[in-house]
Amino acid sequence: MLEIKQLHANAGDTPIIRGIDLSIKAGEIHAIMGPNGSGKSTLSNVLAGKPGYEVTSGEILFKGRDLSEMEPEVRAREGIFLAFQYPVEIPGVNNSYFLKASLNAIREHRGEPTLDAMDFLALAKEKMSHVEMPSDLMNRSINEGFSGGEKKRNEVLQMLLLEPALCILDETDSGLDIDALRVVAGGVNLLRSPERSMLIITHYQRLLDYIVPDYVHVLADGRIVRSGGKELALELDQKGYGWIEEQARTEGHE
Amino acid sequence: MSRSSSTGDDERPLGTRHYLERFARAAQHRAGPGWLETLRGEAIASFAEIGFPTRRLEEWRYTSTAPIERVAFELPESDRSAPTPEELAEIAPCASQAWRAVFVDGRLCAERSVLPADSGGLRIDSLADALAGGEGEALVAAHLARQAPFKNDAFTALNTAFMEDGALVEIPPGWQEERPLYLLFVSTGNETISHPRTLVIARPGSRATLIQDHVSLDSGTRFSNAVCEVLAEENAALDLVLIQRENAQSYHVSNLQAVQERDSRVALHTITLGGALVRNELGLMLAAPGAEADLRGLFLGGSRRHIDNHTLVDHAVPHCTSRQLYKGILGGHARGVFRGRVIVRPDAQKSDALQSNPNLLLANQAEINTKPQLEIRADDVKCSHGSTIGQLDREALFYLRSRGVEERAARMLLTRGFAAEIAAGLPLESLSGWARQLVDSAVETLTADMEGSET
């Protein structure tokens, strides 16, 4: 599904990712953990194609194709979905209108028939029930005046509607109370399937109690410094990131 | 005016002379009451004295009227062709539910109009009837040229000298009917001019929505020189909607002046989507305590269009409130002007005035001159203003694209989103929905034009 080879990338002019290798197969769930500033969000932005983030060397293959030349909307249509850490508020743009435009752009790309307003609303209603989202949020401007939890639900709702091949969750747990976390994780778990991969970026182990990963990687200073199974997350939770950062620094100077 | 002087001796610019000659030539055809002929005479004398404004005047610093002066505009002949009922339904679907007066090149077209026949006292009359000494003459004589003086305003002077027709609207005391009043001004022909004049009197305790919609059905250079005078009496609530969507060769100068009495509320919604050169002069006089003015505007344009908005809110007495929200969207080489003046008179304590002018520039060559101007001569007041000039939000653009929405479509969505607030502020869902459609399609055209010019 996703092959990252010796990736180096900048955020603006600053080198952040300094050599990442990562392979995610269909159906796998990978978690990336790491302290603040380790490059977690840069990695997700690079994968989604955010302007201002530049691959300086190495490559990213998605379903065997080089991502670097693809516009963000093309990546989305090909099946990459980034759930934002801070979903953007867009005044004046109706949430329902946006979701329908998005879904139809992607369905068209897949060669599926587009949905009319009625069919779309029926589908959206069904998906909304999975994330316990109040129906009036559909008729508001995108994320405007939404609580933190409502914004994250809206992200997962989009994921449920678009059914991407690769879901990237960028600190989806941040700012969520335990009930909201359970609902959001429940929505994500509905998407688990042998054809779908997930990359879960998080600072805390907490989310991984609900969305159990197959692999855990620790990112420090722009590199993956340790990989393991789900038990690695627990170890980090107990010991913190200090020891790993220390290790990364020593290795970096070798 | 001396008729004996030959035009050769006249040092005035050609544009000015043109209108003086036309006025003199039309003198024998005009048949109106004496007071009107006196008023017209005074108006043309004012125009002869001041001529068209130059950019040396502070009020006209950013806007040149040269394109208007260059064309020898003529009042159209009698063959003014009215829009068909089908065209009318397409121009304004909302008109079917409204009282409506349709004007073609400034003249009322009775066949296309649906006017109240003395229904509980609501009056929408042709101004021409009143000017010819008809039934509304006394009312017109008492109010005309009171709110919109012409002494220092060349365009209002021209309108006053040449006005043929327009609407006389009187909303009776306590009127609460929801049905909106819709005045449609259609321009036709080439190098034609019209001087629509509207007089609105909202009696105490009345509430109404009045739309003035300026449209061209085809191409051709036209000049609409509109003047609207409004009196909102005690406790009246008026929503006045100005929609300007004439073709890309047309010029539009509009002067709207309102006087507000105690506890009245006037909301002015100005939506400018068309025209080569548009100048809006909006003046609200808060003349008695408790008056509230709400000015909302959206102006949008690409290519080489020029849109100029001048507002003046005069807090003449204490305890009045004014709000101004003007949004500009400019692409191509378009230029926009927003000059918002607020005057708080020395006695006008407890005045509350807010002004905001956010602008969106979609192209490097587009330009906006924004100049808020607060003249505060009282000390216990709450006044603030702010203006911003920005581009589309990058984060929002990426957010939409990351969901599969094409960049061009994402830009259009965001631009529409920026504009949406003004249409959403219109009263009645059917009206705001309709305005939203007009704005959305204007944004689409603007986005498409810009794509075309980039490639």
C-alpha cells in the first residue's frame, strides 16, 4: 500500500524528516508515536501533499505509484485521507455541500455514479449515526463553531463517507475527552478491513487502547528510532520519550 | 442660463456642455408644475457651475468619471422594449411574489408591473404621474430633493434636472405585510442614459423590504444615474436592497440618502456584481435618538472593472447605532474603493458605531483602496473600524483539496464562502436564497474569467 524509502523532507526551508523507511501493507495498522517536534505532523503533511512541504530526497510509493508529483486532490481521489489535527473552520461554506462535492469528486474518479442530494443525505445520515453527530452540524458552515470533539467527529464522518484506502490520523485524539475518544475510535474501527491501511499518529498511548495497531514506530528527530508491536506503546507510556530521544541523539552523532 | 451664448465661447468640457445643451433643447417638451421646473433649473445651474467631479476632489480621488464624460449619452426614444414575462421570471424569480414595478430605461412599464390598488394604503406610484401634476404631487413636492441635495453633487444635479420617472413609495403607518416591494430597472439600447429616481417614505411603525434591482438584458453601453431618497419615520423598519448587475460596458452611479427618525431601523444591503464603473454614494442621517443603521455591502469584480463605495453615517444626536460591513472581492485588474465616513456630532453621546471592510484580492493586479474615516466630536461613544486585505486562506484551500476537491473548485467555494455573509443577511429566506444564487454565479464567472486570462 505505502512504501516510504529513505525519505528526507523539509517544512518550508527547514529539514525535518531525515531518512524514514516505512512499509505499510494492505490491512495493516501502524502507529507512529513520538515527542513534540519529532516530525510526526510533517510526515502526515508530506503524505497528503500540503504545499510548503517538500520531499528533498527519497521516495514515497502509494499503490506502487510515486506520490511526489501528485496534487493533494489527486492523492485524495487515489485513496489517501488525512484526518487533520486541527480541522479548518471555513465560514460560509456549507458542510453538507462540501461533503457532497468531495464524495462525488472521489466517486467520479473511481468510475462510480455520483450521488444526488437525496441519496447523499441518506448516506450521510447513516454515517453520522456511527459517530453520534448531531444532524444540524451538516447544515452549518464547515467546522465553524464546532467543539473540538465535533470537529474530530466531522473528520471521521468524512473518512466513513469517502472510504479511503489509506487513513492517516494526525493526533486525532488530541483535545478529546474519553467519551468522545471512544466514539471517534469506534468510527475508525468500522473502517478496519483487509484492503485498508491506517497510519495513526499520536503523542499518547491512550488512543491505541481503542484502535489497536499491528506495529508501533517511534519517531525522534526526523527518524524512526524504534519499531515494535503494540507493547512498545505501553512501554513508551510508562517510560516517556526521554530515553528514546537520548538514544537517537547518541546514534545521530555516531 | 443664457441661451444666447454660443457653444464656441463655452470653456466647459465637452461632457458638461452636452448635458447643458440637452437640457436647453428639452425645455419646450417638459410639462410639469412650476415648482418642478424651478427645481430642475436650479439643478442644471448647479451642474453648470461644478461640472463633472475631478480627481482633485477628495471624494473622487480614486475614481475618474472620464469614461462617462466621453460618451454623449442620450435619453432613449419612445421605443423602449419591455422584458417579456418569461425574461422577467428568469431575471427575478422572487418578483412573482412581490409587489413590483418594472422600469425600462427609467420609465415605468405598467403591463409588467403589479402594483397595489390602494390596498390598505400602500402606495407604489410612477413618479412621472406625480411630476406631471398627478395625485401624488403634493407628497412629491414636499419630499423631493430634501434628502439628496444637488448643490455639490454633479450626478444628483443631473438626475434632478433630467429625471423622467421612478417610484414613489409610501408605506403606511403600522404596515407589516411580509410581501416585498420589488423595483426592477432594466436598461436597453446603446449609449443611452436613464435617471431613475426613487422616493421612499416609511410611515411610523411600518416595516417593509424594498429591492431595487438594476439589470441589463443585453450588451450595449448605458449609464444609469440613480438617486433614491428615503425617509424612515418613527419606529419604521426598512430593509433596502440594492442589486447592481448591469453588463460589463455599463456605468452606474447611485446616490442613496436616508434620514432616520426616532427608533427607526434601516438596513441597507448593497450587492454590486456588474458594470464597468460603479459608484455608490450612501448616506444615512441618524436624526433622532434610538435610530439604527445597518449597512451591508458586497462588491465583486474582475477584468478592469472599477467599483467605488462611499458611505457616510451621520450620528447627529445621542443614542444611535450604526453598523457597517462591506466586503470586496476583486480579481483581474479590477479596482475597488471603500471610503466609510462616520461623523459623531458633539452632542451625540452614547453613539455606537462599528465599521468593518474585509477584502479578498484574487489577483496580484487587483487593487483596493480602503479608507475608514471616523470623525468623532463627542467623548462618550463606542466607535471602531477595521479593514483587512487578504487572499484565500491557504489552510482552508488545502483542507478542501485534501478531500478531493479540485483546486479551481476549492477556490470558488472559498470565495463564495467569503461572500455568503452579505446575501445571508437579507430578510426572507426566498430573498437571501435568490441573492446567494446571484452571488454564487457571479463568483463562478469571476473565477472562470481569471482562469481564462491566466492561460
